[in-house]
Amino acid sequence: MKLLNRLQFPALAGAMFILIVLSSCEEDLTTIGGDVVGETPFTTDKEVYDVFAYNNNINAVQTNKLSVYQLGVFNDPIYGKTEAQITSQIQLSAANPSFGIYSQSTEDESDTDDVVATIEENETTKEVYLYLPYLTKASSEDTDGDGVIDAYDNDIDADNDNDNDGRTNNEERTAGTDPLDPSSVDADLDGINDVDPKEEIIANNFAVRVELDSIYGDRETSFNVSVKRSTFFLRDFDADANFTEAEEYYSTQEFSPAFTAEELANEEETVSEYQILIPKVDDTSTTDVDESKQNTKLAPGIRIPLDTAFFQNNILDKEGSTELISQANFKEYIRGLHISLTSNGNDIMPLLNLSQANITMTYTYNSVNTNSTTDTSDDEIEIKEKDFVFSFVGTDFSGNAVNTFINENYPPEVLDALNAPEQDAEKIYLKGGAGAYAKIKLFNEENTTELIKEIKENNWIINEANLVFYVDQTASGINSNIKPPRLYLFNTDGNTGIYNIATENSLDNTAFGLYLNYDGFLEESDSGDKYTVRITDYINSIIDENENPTLGLMITPNVGISRALNAQVNGESIELPIAPTISPLGTVLYGSNVSSENSDKKLQLEIFYTKTN
């Protein structure tokens, strides 16, 4: 797909050079100001420098404490198949919970106390649902404000009629009916469906269609989600560090089948872009309203029933026990869940937001209705209903969940390149998950100091500096529609991004709205795909400091994710940016040691400069 057009990087040399920067793409020497003063006060030009790039194989990455988790199977046309599974703790919404109204100790003493309302509540599991939300596109827009996002709108005009039911989108938005469903119409706003007069219309009670993000593979295929009890105890803190540091778990960890027990669910699902509707429970005290016709809405995701007997035996029947008295005891007792996804057709891998995931246990209990009298003869036992919610991980990375990856062996050509560290690469191999990344040394390793010194002595003003990465279109499967949308270039000394936030231009805080000067977006064209990364400020800084640290290059789903976690690379433990870990995508780029027929695609450093005479 076509991404954002790259914006012109602002010149750093001041207002007097703006026109020069706009013309800095010209490779030929240009003379400026000759007609004004009769001589050449300054010139602009371009210089190209070799760089040194080499591949690195990531053997394993830390995959607990992530912001997003992969689940399912993704078959990369270059790197092969990856299967992703999730093993996670579950957490009580409140430690030492009381189910129903009273604690278990109060219930146990109900026969001997003097309170009429205290009885054995007989809590019974009604249903339990696991909910795993998909990622949604934060940048989805409704330009015309008609209640239909642009991705699903036939025309950016509030007066168009998407579902051809005779009412415009805007009219349906006002009426609270679904502009994408011809059977949902209430033109006269009388609360009766115009299509089916027997059906009541409740405003805004329908499922809204949402634009999903990061679902890789065939969205039309069905798949089965298996949920098993995990018997592995995920520690929050590292015993080897005297419990002063967080425990680290890696993508190569094996939890299944050795550390799994009974299966709590195995349900067939398909991806839906619509919100999930859950009918509310009717409130018998409001006789004029049937709340069961109203819906609670959840964002699109996987929602499947879990085994009620498991939650009856291990949760409700444990009320008041030491197993539930604290979060620590509960984690030790219940351990957690192991979740896997198996496709029934083509491969599919959704990315999931575990911080918004939960398990909702709905249960019934007995309650005494005194009918507002002190006379016990008219007391009634009523059956009431409540929900208890379990969470997985928090937005503050509390809780523990681990993403494990089972990777198919790479093709020999890829393996050979990844197992040749420090070798000037003909091709750069980049893959997310526990994949591959590259290291880049700007200029030439042998004479870096001399080149930086030469630039300094020439008094160049750097208008723009770029690294252009050309995609190797000859790589098997590279023409797939699934391509990494952006590259992340970072300083390996500290894992900081190569962009200057102070001079950056951002439209919004989204994957495609951040750091537009830096760029790094995929540019597709008939002549070939490429990524251009602007490093103007960075080049100025290394010239000033006369230092040239090694850079790292990775794919990224979001350049704004800058957190780093540990990884195992070529037998060494190092920190790497976390962003590629949450993406299964990969690509192949031309490197710095290409053959003669690909010399026009060679990775080089381009510097556009102004020189005063």
C-alpha cells in the first residue's frame, strides 16, 4: 500500500539556505548568487560515502513484559513459518474476594447469627468467557462525520447512503441506527424498525464496524483457539538476583506440552471487524424497561467460553481459602493459562492487546429479599447474578505473560549470511520476532576519522544526509503484499533512535504519524521498493564530536516504541529495541557489498551540503 508522502526535511543552516536545501537533490555542482555579487559566495553539492553493513542472527528475545503479543501461525515467504503461543498468569481483580454479598466466614456462621439476610449463598458458575482484543487502527478517520469511518465509507460525503436503505449515513447517525445495515432503519424516530415493525429499535445498540490492525495471513480462514491450564510458575522476580530484578523469559522457552494440564476451551472462531455485543441482564425492579434488549459493547476480538466446572472448583469453591487470600498465593496456586491458535485453512496470526484482555466469570448466588419488612414470613430467596473479572497484564507491565516462537529453519542462503558476523553484507536480512537485524558503520571503517576530519575542515554545512535502503525484489516472495511498513535505525550504544525529537515533524502519536522528517517508510514503485532514512542531525552530531558509533537496523511496526529488552545474539546477551519483537514481518535489502549489476542499489551514505567560498 502507499504510505505517507515524505515531507521535506527542514534545513538546519538557517533561513538564508532554505532555497538551497530545496534544490539539494541536484547532484551537479550549482552556483548560487553569481549574478548578484559577481562571484560565487557558496556552492551546493552532494557526496556519497561507503558504509559497512553486516547481519546478525537473533537466537532468542525476551518476550515477557511486552505491549503486544502474537498468536497463531505466520508463513513468511523468505524466512519460513513461525508459530506463536502465549503463556500468561491471570490475576484476581481483588485479593481475598467475597463472592455474592458476604464473605465465606459470614456464610459459615449464618445458621447461628441473628441476621436474617445472611444465608448460604450457594454461588454457582453460570458462564465464563475469555476475551482477547485485536489491535485496532488508531488513525481511523471519519472525515465527513457521518458515523462511518473512511475505510468503509463509499463516499466521503455525509449525505451518501452506504447500505442503500433510503436514509443517508448522517440521518442514520442521528437516529442511532446502523448506516452499514439496510435492516436497521428508524426514519421517524419512533423506536420501531421501519423494515420490521415487530422489532424495537434502540438507538446506538448495534455493533460498529472497526478497522483492525496487525492481523497477518488470511482473515477469512477459520481457526481454533485452545486454552489449557498452565502448570509452569511464572516468577515475577529473579531468584538468582536475590529477587531484586524482574524475571526474564525468552521466545525459546518451552511450555507445551510439558507444562500444560486440562484443556479449558477449544473453540472455532473467525475474524470479525465488528464490535462484540453482549446482552445486559434484565433488572426486574424496572418493570417498564427490558434491559436484556440492550447491549454492552466490546472492541473486536476473540471471545470464547471456558470450562465452568474449572472455575467452580478452583475459584468459587475456594472462597475464603489461603489460595485466594493474596495475588501471590493465587499466582502460585492457579499458575496461569497457555493459549494457542491452530488454523483450519490458510495461516493466520493476529496481534493481541493483553493489557485489555480479561476473563469474565458470571455466577449466580442466593439472596434474601425481605420485601422491606421486619416480618420474616414474607421473606423470599432470590437468585441474583454477578460478574468477577480476571486480568492478564497491566499497561504498566504488571503481571507476567510470555510469547513463545517456534521458528522453521531459515533457507541455507539466509543462514549463511546470518552466521557470518562482521562480514560486509551483499544482502541485509531483517526479520521481526526472534529474527535478524543488521549493524551499520557509517563511512569506511578504515578511514572514518580522516573523512570526518575532512568534512570538518571543508566547513560544510550539512543540508541533508540520507541512507537509502533498496528492497531486493529478486528475493523469493518479496513481492508479497505483507511488507514491513518502516525501518528503525538506532544507536547501538544505548539503543536510542536516530532522530532529533526537537526538530521532528509529527502529525499524531500513531505508527504513521510520528517522526516524519526521519522517514524510514516503505516507498513502493514500479521501478522497485525502497526505504529512505534521514539522519541529518545525527551526521552533524558525529562530525562535531568526531565519533562514529555503530548503528543498528531493524524493521518496526511503530517507531515510537523505543523500549529495549534483552536478547541472545550470536551467543551473547545484549539489549535490543523491543519493537521488532511484536511483529512477524521480514524483508531483504541490498547491502554495502553488492555485485556490479546491482551497483545502483548499493547501500551508501548520501550527504547534501553547502560550502562557503
